[in-house]
Amino acid sequence: MSTDTNADADDESTSKCGASSSSESNTESSSSKCGGSSSTDDSSSSKCGGSSSSSSSSSKCGASSSDDDSNEQEVGATVDDFDAEPGQLIAVGLGPGHPEGMTERAKDALLEAEHIVGYTTYIELIPDEITEQADDIYDTPMCGEVSRTEESIDRALAGNDVAIVGSGDPNVYALAGLALEILESKGATASMVDFEVVPGVPAAQSCAARLGAPLVNDTVSVSLSDHLVPMPEIESRLHSVASENFTITIYNPWSRKRRENFEKACEILLTHREPDTPVGIVHGAGREDEQVMITELGELEDLGESEIIDMTTTIVVGTEDTYVWDDRMVTPRGYETKYDY
Ligand SMILES: C[S@@+](CC[C@H](N)C(=O)[O-])C[C@H]1O[C@@H](n2cnc3c(N)ncnc32)[C@H](O)[C@@H]1O
């Protein structure tokens, strides 16, 4: 089973960050004409990096040279290092992972982009007819989300129209915010690169669709990744959310390094909800290895050791009103209190 198919903004603690294969595939898997150390070719139609100041940047057209350890990622070139008229920067959400799950707007945005930047697995989710028309694809393996985002910004500041892609939606535990933060730290502005977000279907919605109708009332998402948010803070948020009668979608539920986080989360949920509370588990929604299961909260912790729960899984914990009918999770919206049917 794949364990490395999600590496957006807060997913790095579970990854193989810093593994030697990262830097290898960083150059091997990238087809960038901008990024690699060998890329001095002027024949490329793409415009890379600052005017002549790549040495002042931690990136070669943005990307850090080899160190993909997320703690080591630093922003390099500033807006003053670029002479060109900036191009456009678009953060595009790919949806769950199959081409039919992409919006037309996302497809059009990618077709118009000169450069497409993203985590290798996400780039592979894009139909060939789209990637083939791009002047350049810059893909990196898991890790390096800061350097990858900076790469996309530097390419835009250097005059290219750039799309940075991620799974689901760019606003859900993803890179849209990071892009704006890095733009600001470079002394640039969002308007300068005509920054735009093209939404995609988030995992919670793709997964809910596979489970029935569990999200039709008030719902809150919690990520169990402690890469960017410390676990005590996550625990406190989970207590607060679980104490109210919200449906809870749990992102980043599991990894070998995050085993205790998952166990702790199950423990917290059980202090607020009955053990027979319906729980939906969807692994790889819209992907070849999709798996769907509806179980009860009391069974959840034991499933942490099974194949269905990993980094490509989203868990939906029902409210006290959620029930299972004909293999579907149903959270009443409240119509039954007002209407007879
Ligand atoms: C860093 S977050 C990115 C979320 C993404 N931006 C979105 O809108 O869905 C990665 C987490 O999203 C969830 N996820 C992403 N794709 C999924 C899929 N196809 N099926 C189930 N869960 C998925 C998993 O919980 C995974 O750990």
C-alpha cells in the first residue's frame, strides 16, 4: 500500500524527508529546465530565477538545491532579484485524484499554465494531454513543500505563468496560504503575480460522497498531523470540537510516526461520543486503491493498524444523531423536525 500519496502543506512529518532518494529524484524526476544544476540552457523558453542572482537564492529558479528537510527550507531570492514583468501564479486544486474529479476550471487553468509545479504524485494525477502542453513541469518527491512553493513563485516573478497543484482544494491543509506567505516574505505582492486560487473538491467531500450523507449538518475538520501544529494543541482542538455535536472529518489520521496521535485522538473522541457512534473511513477516494468502510467509534483505534487507515485516508466521525441505513451514513439535517415524510 502506498504511504506517500499526500504531501501538502502539513504532511511532512510522516514523510521520508531528508532521505537520500529525495534529492536524487528531485533532479531525476523533475523535467524542469529551470531547476536542476545542469540547467544553464538558454534554449529553454522558460524564464528562471532572478536576473543573475541565483547565488543569492536558496533556489535555482527557486528550489532549494538538495536539502529537502522541511525544517531547513528557507526563502531565498527577493522580489528585487527579478527584472522581468511577473507572470501569473495560480494554486490549482486537483480534487480527489481521477481526471473526472477535476473541475473544468482547474483543467483550463492548467492548460493555460506555462509551468506546472507540484509533488510528483499529484503531477502524475494530471492527464497527459495537459502536462504535455506545458513548457515545463517541475515536480519533486514528498517533502520540500516550502522550496516547491518558492520555486513556483520565483518562476512567476521571472515572467512565467505558473500553476502550483495539490490534491483536493488549495485552501484545505494545502499550499494556497503558504504561497501568499512566501510572496509577502519576498517583498512581493499577490497582485504582482495576479495570484489566484482555483478550487478543487476537498477530500472530506469526496469521502463523504462514498459514505452516503454524513456531512449535511455542521461539520468541523481536524488534522492529526503534528508537523506544524503541536500535539497538545491538536488534542485541545479535538476536545473542543468533539464536545459539540458536530460531524468531525479527520485529515492526516495516521502514519507510523503518528501512531500515538491516532490513539490519543480515538481516546479523546470516546470521552465525548458513544462507542456506537458511526464512523466512516475512506482510503484513496477516487483512486485505484480506494477502500470504504463504515464502523463504530469503539472499533476505530484497532483499525489504526490495518491497511485502510494511512496518509491517504479521511475519517468521518458522526454526530450523536448520525445513523447507518442501508450501508450509508446519514446525518439528519433537521428536516424531520419541521416536515412529515
Ligand atoms: C495535506 S492534506 C491535503 C488535503 C487536500 N488539500 C484536500 O482538500 O483534500 C492530506 C490529507 O488529505 C486527505 N486526503 C487527500 N486525498 C485523499 C483521498 N483521495 N482519499 C481520502 N483522503 C484523502 C488525507 O487525510 C490526507 O492525509
